[in-house]
Amino acid sequence: MIISIDPKVDFAFKYLFGKERNIPLLISLLNAVLQPAPGAEIIELKLLNPTNDKESADDKLSIVDVKARDSVGRFFDVEMQIVGGQSFKKRLLHYWAALHHRQLGAGDKYTDARPTISVCFTDFEMFPQVAQYRLLFEFCNMEHRLVFGSDIQLYLLELPKFKLEADELANRLDMWLYYLCNAQELELKGELPVSMDTPEIRRAMEELKVLSQDDLERERYEARLRVLRDEKSHLHDAREEGRQEGRQEGRQEGRQEGRQEGQREELIQTVRFCQRILGIAQTPINELMKLSVDELKKQAEVLKASVEGSSS
């Protein structure tokens, strides 16, 4: 049976990693992203907004991130994002700030605050200028490469940059990224590649199968998928409209620039012609090209007045 559930859809992503019974999957995913030193791995997590069967359809469509706290007090905000947009970066920072702020209550000391770590998987490229698909952002001084502290951390995983094949996977992060990109194809083949045949991936595959066989959950997944498709379509239309407006503005600017350049050439010829008539040294063209159209106009008017005065 074909599951046809895409874990890149944020609803399916939270179903997979935001349930109490699937905390081991979330621990495995976070350790793969953070790549901690031996002995510093996450061993325990508490979900702060777990998915449960009593949530309404509206809740399912709006609450799409996973919030958790580990045994040493660090807070995590984990999400999958298919649709970008101009406000996406600011929203990520807002989510991080809101989760960090909720750590302290009245009377708590600032020293009690623990690091807040955002982990975001995107189905689009935010930084196409670099090839790395795992990017860590911290609060630091760029000039001297001084990290202010470890309390602000944002991990960005850009899925379109991940191009490895199943037989090229080198670590657990590669395994999870391959799964997120290819879960539907893996199910269609009916068996897992050797590099993917682990308890965590088998459990993840089983969870998606459970989702696909639950009529209500499948309906909620399809509803969320339609919303995301609409958002993608609107974003594409907006970008295309912007491109068309840009092309139109470019054509108008091009015509305007063309007229200005034509006027500039005509004025330069006028200036040099008048200078030749007056018997004075002609200004080099490269120097005249540095002048604005208004400056050329003034110089041409002065020279033409001199030519008219000498001929009267």
C-alpha cells in the first residue's frame, strides 16, 4: 500500500515528532542536527506542546512546530517549513524570542535562563550562495568572530541542497534528511536501503502508515496540504507579478536612460563643435562623459552664446 504522506508537510512532521510516543524519534533527530560531543547527547525530552487526539482541525492547521525541553533545561523549537516569504526570517526570530522569554517568571534570576535552540527544516533555499545544507547561526561579533554566548542558536536545514543517494549517507543527519526528502519513494519501493534500515526510520515509516490509515488524520493532512499549496500558489503569483512589474519598470527606465544618453551625446557634440568654431581646445570626450546632462546643457548654452556673439 502506498502511504503518500509527505513528512515535509508540517502537519505530518509534527505528527511524526510531536507525539509523546515518538519522543525517541525527536531525540534522534535533534542529536543528528546538533552533532554534540560524545557524552553530551540529548537523552531525555519533555514536549511542551504535544500533539494529542483531542485537538481540533483548526488547531491541527495552525500549531505546526514542536516545542520541547531537555534534561539540562535547554529549550527547543523544531519546525518544518515548505513555504517561504519575506517575513519568514523575522518569524523565526520571533518564535525563538517568545520561547526564550517564557523560561523566566516573576522572581526568577536571569542566570536561570537556559539556551533556546531553533531547528528549522526548509523545503526551499534561503542562502543559495553557499552549498552547505546545515547552517548554524549564533549571536556573535563578525569582525573578531567573538561568540556572545550559546543561548541563541538557530540551525537551518535546507532540504533542496541535500543531494546524497542512499548509498552515500555518512551519518545520522544524512539518514534523517534522506528520509524527509524521500519517505514516499521509500514506501513505494517496499523496503529500506541498508543505510536506512534502523529502528528510528522503521518507526517513522510505521507512524506515517498509521496517519494514512486514520480517516480523520488523513483528512486533516489533506486539508493542511491544500492550504500549503494555496500559499505556494499565491507566493508564486506574487513573485511573478513582481517580476512583470520589474520588467515593465525596467523597460520604462531603459527608455528613459536611452533618451538621456541620446541627449548626452548630442550635447557633447554641440560643445565640441562650438569649441572648434571658437578656435579653442576641444574638451576630451571622456571628460565630457563625466558631466551630468544639466552640466552639459549649461556648458553648451554658454558656448553657443559665445559663437553667436562672435558672429554678430
